[in-house]
Amino acid sequence: MDALLAANNIISPKMAGKLRYLDSREDEIERGITMESSAVSLKFQAKERDDGTPQRTYIINMIDTPGHVDFSTEVSTASRLCDGALVLVDVVEGVCTQTIAVLRQAWQDNLRPILVINKVDRLITELKLAPIEAYHHLARLIEQVNVVMGEFFAGERMEDDLRWREERDRRLAAKKAQYADEGEATANEEDTFKEKDDEDIYFAPERGNVVFASAIDGWGFRVGKFAQLYSAKLGFKEVNLRRVLWGDFYLDPKTKRVISYKHLRGRPLKQLFVHFVLENIWAVYDAVVLNPNAEKVSKIVSTLNLKLLPRDLRSKDSRQLLSLIFNQWLSLSTCIIQSVIDIVPSPSAAQASKDLFTSNSDAGAFVTAYVSKMFAVPKKELPENKVRPLTAEELRIRGSAAREARKEGASDTLETTAIPETADDSTGAPEIFPVTNDETLLGFARLYSGTIKVGTRIYCVLPKYDVTVPPDHPTNANNIAVTEVEGLYVMMGRELQPVSSVRAGNTFAIRGLEGKVWRNTTLCSLGEGGISQDSSPQQDQECLINLGGANRMVLPWTPPIVRVALEPENPADLPKLVTGLSLLAQADPCVETFQQQTGEHVILTAGELHLERCLKDLRERFARVEIQASKPIVPFRETTVKAPDMAPPKTPNAARGTIKGGSAQNIVTFTLRATPLPDSILLFIQQNLIALRILLQERKSIDRTGSDGISNAVIEADRPEVQGNLVHAPSVKPEQFWTALKDKCSETGGEWADIDDKILAFGPQGAGGCLLIDARRDVIPTSLKRRLMRDQSQYPDTSRGENRLHNDADFTGHIERGFQLATFQGPLCAEPVEGIAYFVEDVQVDAESLEKEIVQNRLTQVTGSVISAVRDACRNALLDWSPRLKLAMYSCDIQASTDVLGKVYGVVAKRRGRIVGEEMKEGTSYFTVSALLPVVESFGFADDIRKRTSGAASPQLIFSGYEMLDQDPFWVPTTEEELEDLGEKADRSNLAKEYMDAVRERKGMFVDRKIVQFAEKQRTLKR
């Protein structure tokens, strides 16, 4: 980015690559990485080409996004505003996890990607590769990236094929009535599946969508640059030479013709790319850096017709001389800009391909802008609040005032002299947060249609707005707001340039959304004049559109997993902390903040580095108070398994996991049985939690009476990240969920064959990996499936009324509530439970006693005791099996050289991780090590591994779900062999018990721990 800014005369060319202009934060400069997205608008003039393209002026809006995995949400928020993407890949490290994530984001947002292979100089100076070896290394790298793109295409093609077949089956079913049989209907079906062409999705240097670069040395090129240089010399057309300059094509020295590898006939010829491109670059590095030779440098400069000063040629700084040569020969900024102009479509063309507006800036065009995120800016850094330099006239006014003050002897007059600085006042945006008034929130936006102006009123369409129903519908009442545009700015990295209006196709920052918008929104109005004072959303419905949507995430999506509880050192500063957390949650798209039931204020971050940045922002910007942070709170999951050596069942003469319980005075008695859920059913439910949540939310929006028990469950459909679950892409559609679940249960067989119509609830929190199943034989099950689909004829609402024939009162809803409580806080350490099914085998109600309680107005006591009894029964049923903890796991990718590989293995093993794979990068001495690491053991892992390897290895940690720790936390030695090896006190530490006790101690629960472990005799010291 520095090279592009230098080409626009924003910074000095000598400072390009050193200044890091877009890294405006202090911690970004210290660490040398990008943590926040920065936008810049640049203006370039493209010269007239040989093909007749006239000279044009281009305005390019670019967003610099972080590459660290902790800040991947910055990439997703920026990609929604762009039409193309420059995907940087390290030539040595190759395709890593984050590269795949960025490519997937570009694919799903329909961006035109350009592959930039950076740090090519490392092949020369670090790996010491020959040009031919470097060519094969580059070819393998491009092939690896294309494999990733091919996987995306194959997945989308299968989805398209499935949709086409479903549509075709519907058409055939409709034609059955017209034709005699299905065969005749198929014969008369003319439509065929149209295959998509995957030719344009791959990266190929000859197409111009691959850039070879070295940003640190300031050079970059596409094969078209060398085709242009050599076309006249070799006598080829530039278009033809560009087509063969990459690949297995060779130049026959005798005939001076280009031949393919089939006509080599054993001759040791070099590829055109090696001979004409790489060898020349290698020669420059050899003459300037590797083996400095002034004569060779002078010859290279004269051959390339470069204009360098004699003092530059005599420079002792070889890197500076190298940059001067390449800046004139293979300018990085020129290459990147030309690539963007050639590959990335204009806003009008790009928006047409995305079925958006055509980037019309006319006065009557609808104004439509999308705000992808909010970001905080100190009010003193807003342009209207900055102290601008005084003009000559103002200096004369100040001097005259000072002279008058000296004459009159009133020295304090100078301090009260009013000097006009701006026409606008410095109050800024309306204060929604009265405690912290030094920050203001701006919207990071792109305008798709129309022209937006300062002072106009516009609609803010929030993400949950439903365009299929009118604006005055109850679901839309709180999802649309009206605000006034208080300021518009062109973002220039760390600077904001105020403008009065913005035309379609540009990115900009907008002020005036504070207090109206949480994180993202769509801005709409009928024209550039905005909306009038007396207009309503019903009148302007035609211009309302929702570009955000409530669930725009790239799946599989990894939620923030690192939790920390915060409190101010001074309790009186708690309001400042709460306000600071609200500001932080708005300004950072990845962070989540909420208050637990215990009253703790918790912050969820993507990783350790992200946590450090958030705490720094809270202390220095948003809250401005000293904060105490707890140790990271890592989520666990509780489950159970069938172990070979379990204690006898708690209920004699009954299946394992059976628990009998009852309410106070045994008015309601019940029998529950818990059993581990089969892996196939559990995996299906976890993969389709989004589909289940959609069904629950749809039913909840249709029926808000709460009589079904659905609304009794706390459905966190909008915030899965608070639960710490890995969000998968659903394998089935919501309307197919129950059919697919029935098929999965039938495949499992046994008692699971027909449970789909007996499921009372999923848990915890209404949608999770636990099931509550009604196994009563004399009762029609009031299943969740029937309640969700009761508006359909095949599932009439027969449930509760008929069940009352057997019992005077129905306690199913209260049993569900007890089940939800039990699965939300398990018996081991009050963590969520998954992978267990609870069968309700019997419920008996003492009608006479119940009637007495109703007469005495004590029914609530009965229902409360039922809920408590069911909760305790579910917990005891889990403990009847062999309980286990599930650990949150990171997938860890580490790139290390062979000399530090052993140290990497040692650090991973020390933190109870395990290596799952290692692969050597071909042509290098680097290994890519893949490992799984418990999140609870990961804190300080990155620093530890860098210290042990002296910075030669750096890990990338991505949350990958939960994995069971196969160790019983209550295990004690019982057999003679175990007692002989370990003794009665079990000297070997129980890792599962350590984790369980640590969580229980943090939550203030009872911990069974001996204060004195091995004391045999008390010693008293006396004089």
C-alpha cells in the first residue's frame, strides 16, 4: 500500500515500505502487523495504449485488511464493500489456512480476485534457488491456489445441480396429471442442466490475474510487462508472446520460433519465463546484493535505459540501490494499478453481476448505501474539530490584538480573543454515551446508487428488516430508523477529508448513525434530497432494501472463543466500564460483550492478540479507567460414555441411567432415562443447528402466545458465538430438517428408529446436542415436530387436549424447562451438556393432592418443584454413566525450518497438544506442522514457541470445535493392580479432575480438594 500511496504523492517514495502509512495504531506499528481495516481513495491516470484505449483518470477505492487470523472479521466486513480482491500469498509459506479463508470470502462475495505472489526476493536471497527451481516453485504455488478455487467451484456446482433436480422433480410432478405416466412426462421434458464454465475462476499468469512481486524492494510485474518489452525485439506480436511467456514453452535458437515441450527432442532449453524474466531479475540481485559489482550495475542501468544519479550508483546501501533500479524498471505501483484496472470491473458492471443497482448518480436515483461496520474516531481528530493553520489575515488580526493588549495593559485579553476556525461548531454527533464523550462512531460504507449529501434525512434499514412484509409490520417496527447525515468523509488511511456529497461507487465514512445503528445497516432514500419531514416508511417503501441480512457470515464460521471477565479497579468506575464495553462492541465487528447471570461483565475475543488489543482500547480510549481482567474463561462441554468399568446403576432392576423423581409431596412423579446419543445423530444435529434455529424462530414469530413451551426456551439464534459453538454450513434446508433427521434415525435403528416424532425439545437453550424424548406409551407425544408444523394438515393440534384425558394437568412444559436447565449447566462444572438423550418413560399425577394445592393457590410451588426435580434427575442420570469433559480445541498451523522442528514439537507436547500432520514445502527447508491444541492450554503458546525457536516459527490458531478428553474426572484406583501401582491416594494427577476443579473454583462451587495432602504428623517448633 505504501508504494501506491507514494505513486499518488501522499508519502515519499523513499519511505515506501518503511512508513506503513495505513497502520495508524501504536500497537500496529510496534508489532508490524495490521489490526484494523484502513481505506484510501487514490487517483491515477492510465496512459493511452497501443490498442486504442484512450487516456483515462481512475479513482480506486482500496481497503487494507489484516492478515492475522484473529482479525478475519475485518476481512469479511471489507469484502462486502468491494468488487475485487488482491490476495497476497507468501511465496515461501505458500497456501495457509488464512489464505483459504480469504479466497472463500472472495468467492462467496463474488469478487474478482488477483493473486499477488509476494516476497519473491526470498527465493533469491534466502532459499538460494536457481531460476529454473524458482519457476517450478512458483508453478506449484499457483497450482495449489487453483486447487482451492476448484474445490469452491465443485461445491457450488453440486448445490446448483441439487437445486435444478429439485425444481425438475416439481415440474414433472405437475405434468403427471397432463401425461399418462411418469415416463411420458420425462420424455417431454425439454429442459437440461446447464453446466457452468470454470475457465475464468482460475489464476493464470497469461491472463494477467497473477502478479509476481517483492513489496519490500518495490517491484512487481505481470507477464504482459515482459511481453511488451520483448515483442519488438523478438519479432512477435505482444498478444501472442503474452500467451506463451508462462508455461512449458521454449525458444528454438536456430529457427527463432516458440516451440512446446513436445518438440524439445532432448535439447536442454529453458522455459521462456526462466530465460527472459527470472534470469534477468536474478542477475540484478546478483550484481547489487549477493555479489556487489559496480561495473555490472552500470551495464544493467545503461541496458535498461534507467536514469539514476551517479551518487545513487555509488551508494553503499545495496537495498536502496536495488529499490531505485526496480522502481524505474518494474514499478510495483504501476503493475498493481494496471492489474486492478484490467481485472476488476467498474462499479456499474460489478453491481450488475451481483443484481444490485447500476451505480447511477443522477439526482432522481434511489440512494442506497451499505454500512458494513462502525468504527470509533476521537472527536479531536475529526476535520471540523482540528486546529487548522492560521492564514496570513488571521495572523495579522492576532498581532493587532496583541499590540492593543500591551497598550492597554490588559494581558489577559489575548487569551480571550475569538479567532474563527470553522463555520461549524465542534459539538460533533449527538451524545448517546454521556460518560465517555471523547469518541464518536462513524459508519464504514459504500454507496451503490444515487448521491448522498450532508444534511439530508435518510432511512436506516437494520439487518433484521424483512422486505417481504410492509414497513409497519410488527416485525419491522424496530428495524427501521430515520437519521440525519451530519458529516461525510473520504477516508485516506489515518486522515479523514470532509466532503459535502458522495457519488455512487465510492467508499466513504458517514457521521450521524451513532445511537441508531449497532454495527451494520442499509441507508436508503428516494433521491439525493433525502426524505421529507412528513414522509413515512409506508410511503417510501419502494426505496427500502436490506443489503445486510441477519446471517451474512462465511461458513464454517469460527466464533470468538476467548472469554475474559472484566471489572474496574475502582468500583465507582463501573458505569464507565459498561459504556466503554458498549462502544467497543460497536467499534469491533468481532468482539462480543454481555453480562452473565452472576453479574460479571464478559468480553469474547477471537484470540489472545485480539484480547490484548481490546483491553488496550478499553483502558486508553473507550472506558479510560484501570481494568482488572480475569484469567481467560474457556468453555467446556459435558457428556457421558459407556465405559467398561462403571459402578452399578443407581436404580436397581432398571436400565442404566434410569432415575425416578418427584415433586414436593410426590404430587407429580416421573421416571427419566439418560443414554448417550449415537454419533451419527449428534453430528447431524450439530451440523444443522442453524436450520433448527430458523424453524424455531419462524414458529416463534408466528405464534407469540408462549403456550407451546417453545418460547419458554432461551433461543440464542442470533448470537451463537455467545455459546462458543462452531457454526457449520447446514447440510439440509430448514424445511427438510425433520425428513433428514428421520432418515438418520432410521439408519441408526433400535430404539432410535422412530424418535423424530417423539422429540419434546432440543437443548441446551432450545437448540443443541441434547434431546428430550417422550417415551410414554399411553400418551400421544406433544412433540416439537407437531408443534412446529401444526398449521399443516398432517399434524393437527391434538396434543395437549388429548393428554389431559390421562392426567388432570399436563406438566410437559415444566419438564422441558427442567431439561433445559440441566443441559445448560451440567453436573460436573455447570457447563453445557451435549450428546445425551433423555427419555421420559413415565409421568404420574396425584389428582386429589393437586386439586388441594390449586384450591390453596399453591400450584406455582408444585410446578417449581417439578422443574427442580427434573433438573436434578437429569444430572443424576448423566452421572449414572461414565462422565467426560469435552475440551475446546484449536487447530494450529506452524511453519518452521528443520533446525527448530524439534523445539516446536516440544512446545506442542508440553501444552498437551498432538501433532496431526506435517508436510515439507517442496523446494524449501520449511515444514508445515498441523496440530490440535486445547484452548485452555493455548494462552502464551505463541510467545512460548517464538522464544524457543528464536522467532523462526509462528503459529496460527483457529477454533475447530470440541474434542472429548477420555478420562473420568471421578476415577480412583480400585483394582489390586491399580492400588499396587498408584496407591490409595492415586499419585498420578487426573487431568479431567484438574480442569473440572478449576472451573468449579472459578464459579464459586464446592471443590473436593484436600488442603493437606501427605501430612502424617504435626510439627511444633518451640524454643
